[in-house]
Amino acid sequence: MIEHYIPIFLALTVAVLFSLILLFGSSLFGPQQPTESKLSTYESGMEPVRTARERFSVKYYMVAMLFIIFDIEVVFLYPWAVNLRKLIDSMGLFIIIEMVVFILILLVGYFYILKKGALQWD
């Protein structure tokens, strides 16, 4: 029974050894001539203005999450729009009502976040 697992163990061993060789091989064989300009922070050819450890406002993350949530909804709308004729032929008016309810739920969520002020930056 254990002989059936030998190819798996062999593949895992080769993968681990290969990754270790690549990881440490570049530091062993690569050029190592650090200078001040090579070790400095690169920011599009400009001198860095602030530290990289600066905190961002929570509003920034809220807008990002809201964008992702409402952007993902397009993933649900696109296939529906592409196959609308086939869906109407097979399901009739139900598919239209279902999508109207879906969009209304999205609008309620959108107006809720507007009322809570999640998109205001002041």
C-alpha cells in the first residue's frame, strides 16, 4: 500500500528541493554590490516624501470594499443580460421580476451607504 505513495513523496521532495535551490541559489550566485542608491526607496523616479508605514483612513478601506461589493454584482448581471432572450423563452416574466428584485436590493444597499455617509470624505 505504501508503494502507491512513493511517486507523491518523490514529487514533493523534488518540488521542495527545487524551490530551495532557486531561493538560495540566487543569493549565492547573484551579484552582490549594494550601494546607497540601490538600497534607497524607489518611487517613480522621485524622492520618497513619506514613510511606507503611514496609516490610511478607514474611509479609504470602506470605499474600496464597497466598490468591490458593487462591482461583483456586475458579474451576476452580465450573464443574465447575455442570455436574456433564452431565459425569457424558458422562464417567461419570472426572470425579469427576479432581476428587478435583485437590482432593487442593490439600490436599497446603495442608498443605505449614502445615508450613512460611507462615501463622504470630510
